[in-house]
Amino acid sequence: MDREYDIIVIGAGFGGPVAAKLCADAGLKTLLLERSKEVGDKVISGLTIPFYGFLFAPSFIRDGNPPFERPSDGIDNYIITDLENEEIILDNSLKVPLPFSPIIAFGYNTYCKPFCQWLAHKAVDSGAELRTSTTVVDFIEKDNEIQGVITDKGEKIRGNIIINSEGSQGLLAIKAGIREKYPAETISLADTYDYIMPKEDIDRIFGYSVKMCWGWDEQKAAPPLGYGNGLMVWPYRNSLHFMQDQCLRLDNQKVPNLRKLFDIYHKKITSKLPWWRDLVEPRIKLRARMWEGFEIYVGLNRELRQLPLVKDGMILIGDVAGLESTELCDGVPAAWFSAEIAAEVAIKAIKAHNYSSQALKEYEFKIKSHPIIRWSISGRNRYNLRFAQKTHNLKKLKRYIHNGWGLGALTTFTSPFLKMVIPYLKKDPSILSKWIKMFFRYYQNWLYESYDYQRGTLAKSSQMKRLTKEERKFLRWMRFIDIGVVLMTRIGKKFKNIINSLSTSMNTFLKSFLPLIEPLYFFILRVSRPFAISYSQKLINFVKKANSATFTVINERGVKYYG
Amino acid sequence: MVKTSKKFPGVKWIEGTGEFIKIDIKKCTGCGSCTKVCLAECFQIVDKKAELMSLDECMECASCWYICPEDAIDFFWPPGGTGYKSNWG
């Protein structure tokens, strides 16, 4: 039977366009459907995309120039124990140390709309067909196999494999009988304010830090954490986002009046939190207010985690597959990882003309064994946080915040991270230099590129020139690193078992020794500060002046990626 | 036609959504959960039953659909190209 498309992707958010691009690159006839008039109209929360998202992202993102609003070098956690008397504890231990900050970033803050548009452009450039203003309302189903989609205009479009990236509500996945409605306890409602603020003020007050607030329930300063989240403020180029989010329901308690609660939280923070009241409030102007539901808690629920991710003819990716991160409340890295895996499996299935769930099962297996996805969706720290908050145990609260959003996060993140890094080094010896160039290029983009909202394009101002002596030296160093990686992987082969077990046990090691190492680490940071400042200035000056070609990565096919 | 709201700046609503949220009056017990979670005040309780007032400021978050203990709320995306849009998400 002839079908019009090999692949139909539903939803042009963060995951969909990536899957569409990779399928189109493989020569498959790909259709990308989006319900909004323009791509990115319906995405609500701006966000910080953490660095690991970019490191392990599909190469066109890693080696490209996506639009950013500001790099972020870490988190300032404010633990509010008594707002009236300004008893506030600061934990800002999770920060990229100085000579590297802000060039090597912890994450990149971005508005969703330009980013999704950039991704969708990439998909279209690769040959995928994009149709906006098209809501998929149902599927063409025969013998329990999904064979296509039915749009709101009644049009039937047939495709071999449907990659479903509709987002967390999963209305279509439920229709297809592959998923259930998530319980209200798993859903966090995020109320977002977008403020305009002059760039100089943001540079001075926020620098590159995301600020988070936590507090006791009765303080009514930040939403109850643990099952819900808390309060985040993240800076952009010349604006900032204030986001408070809370679960729809907590511990089977009565449904709270969120409208009233959010108003109270917002008023309290803006009028009583010292740094907001004195520094931020006089300098901001409200530009937008919106909200969206997120599925922060899904990964923690074992039953929900066991739900299937594939069906005959359909694969779920990103939020609809329940992959939003419990740890950092961020679904983008997992959406990219799952999109890449889905595309890989779909391409294979189409080549073999087998679209059954049996053939697509490989996707499910790879998602469930993906070290970073597994870490990010099932972080138990949220249970601990909620417990500490309920029992009013400040010592525990401090510890769990430190373990989730402070340096203590290394005790859960290091092993999954190493498990991802090692195969990447084996697969591509030049990956380390690509990563370094990525950070440098992204920093240069932040300096020189801004998103033109009128024209919907990136305005790039840096020009291509001949490389200077310093730039050639940098590239020589990158080549040295590449050679180093090749040598290391050769030696590493002999010690494969030792390296594997070391990376697995790294978390356990850090759990016992990080408390000892930490004071030493901060002592070294303090002692080396003058040196670090001057070195970081040198680094920034180099990146500022450098020719953009220095950091350009040419991928295997010899295609140069520009924004 | 495009609508805006003073309460929620920076957001536009394109007309033509139709009633994409429906309440099953038979199932509704009038518990009021939907009125509590909806930040746009789309619902009200009349005679111990939830009633849809207006979808003019709805941001399609589906909280009402998630929270309804009786599954009395039916939610589906509005037709393509309609409903809320924002540049600042």
C-alpha cells in the first residue's frame, strides 16, 4: 500500500523538528505538523537548557549556532526560613569556577519560540515538509496499527511511522491507546512573568546566575517544593523570567486555590525578598504573563515509567513519553536525546519495511537504558525535599537543596555523565575539541548575535577574516587534544573494565568523599581567585576578538553549519 | 480576529477555537476543583454544577482536565492556528 510519507512528526516543539530533520537527512519523506499558526506560538516557559543537553545533542545543534538569550554559569539558591525578618540562607555552590565561567557555561537561557523556530528551519532545510495551523485530531488505525493521521480539516494523511511529540498532555497518545492520563499530582502548573530590564542592570544584578527560592509552606513565599517545584528567576539578554510553579495537588490533599496562592507568592516575593524588592523591582516592566502545565513528577512514579513508548506504527518522544526531568524540571535534553534515538530506530525500521512495535521496541530499550534520561527523570531528591519541608528540618532541607541544585548534585550526576562521555570519546576522537569549540562559539554568539523578533532571524555581526597567530595556536591546541583523545582511547581499551567500574562507582565515591573535598575545593578557588580572574579576562578577550571561523566545526559531510 | 487581555499582557488569542473544553454535566459533582486551578477563571459553579464561562483567556494548559476527579471535563486542542499565542514563552 502506498503511503504519502515515510515519517509524520506531530508537534514542532523541541523534539519534533529534531526527529524530522534527522529523518529527512536520511532521505525519508518527512512531514512535520504543528497546531499553532507559527512555530513556537504555544510554547510557554522560557528555560535554561543545561550543558549536557548540548554536549550529547544531535550534531547539528552541538555544531550549530542556536539562538540564545544568555549563558548561565550556575544557580543561586535562596532558602527562605523567615521572610519578615529576612532570614535567608544562600547556597550558590553549583557554579562553574572562575577561569572557565562564563565561557564554559552550566546552561544556556533561551526563549522557546526562536529556538523552536531555529530547529524547525533546520528540519525544513533538510527537506522535511512543515505544515503549521494543523491540529491532528485522530489516527488512521487498522488492525491496531497506526497508519496515518487525521487533521482538524478532515484530511487523512498516511505515513509509515508516526513520531509523536505532542507534549506533556498526550491527548493523541491517549487516543491511540498507548498512554494514560497522568494523575494531577504529577503535573506542575508554571506561572510565568516576563519582565523587560536594561541589560546593564541584569549584568550587574544577575550576572550569569539563575536564582531559585525555596521556603517553608507557611512562609507562602515560594510554592511548596518537593512534589511541586519552587520559584525560579532567570536572566535573559535584556529581560528576565519569573516562574513560580506548583503541583496541581499535593499528597492527596485538598485542591489548593492556585489562583489565589500564586498571587500571594508573587506579591510576597516582589515586595519582601530583599534583592528583588530593592534591586529588581524598581528597574522592571511587565511584558507578558502566561502559564503552562509540566509533568515534573511523572518519572518518579514507577507505574507511569513502565508505560509503553511505542505501538505499531508510532513512537512517543519527549514530554509525551514522560521524559521531563525531575531533577532540573527541564525536558529539552531528553526531548533531543529521544528524538535522535527515535529517528535512528525509525530509519532502520523503514529500511526493513517493518513498522511493528516489535521493530520499534529497540527505541524503548534505548530510552530506558539511557544514563542521563534515567538519571534526570527519576531523581529521588524530590521525595527527600518534600519530607524535609513537611518535617521542618532545616538541616535536611539545606542538604537536599545542596544535593539537587548545589554542588552535591555531583553525587548523582557524575556516573551517568561519565557513562555518556566514554562512548562519545570512543565514537568520535575529535569530540572533546568540538565541545570546547562549542562553548567558545556559543559564547561568541551570545556576545554578537541577537534574535530579531521582527524579522524572525538571527542578526549576525561577526565577519569571516584570516586567522590570526593566536587563533591558529588555539586550533593547534585543539588538534593536540584530538590526538590525546585517540591515544587515551587506545590505552583505555586495555583498561576497559577498570574504567567502566570506576565510572559506575563515581557517584558512590563522591557521596562519601564530596563533603571532605568540598571545603578544599572552595579553599583552592579562593586562593586562586586573582589568578583566575586575570586568566578568565584573557580568555574572554580572546573569544571576543576571535574570528568566528576559529570555532566553526565542519561535520563529516563537509557541511558548515551556520545559524 | 485577534483578542488581547489586560490581565495577561503579551498574549494574543486568535478566534475560532470553538468550545474545545466541554463539561459533562451528568458527571460533574460541583466540587469546584476546576475553578481553583484555572488561572484564567474560565469556570464558575452555578447550582452546584461547573459551568464554562468563557475561553477567552484560556492558555490551553489542561489543568482542569487533569484535576477533575470525576473525569467530567473533556479537553482537546482547538483547531489549527487558533487559540493563544505568545512570543515570550
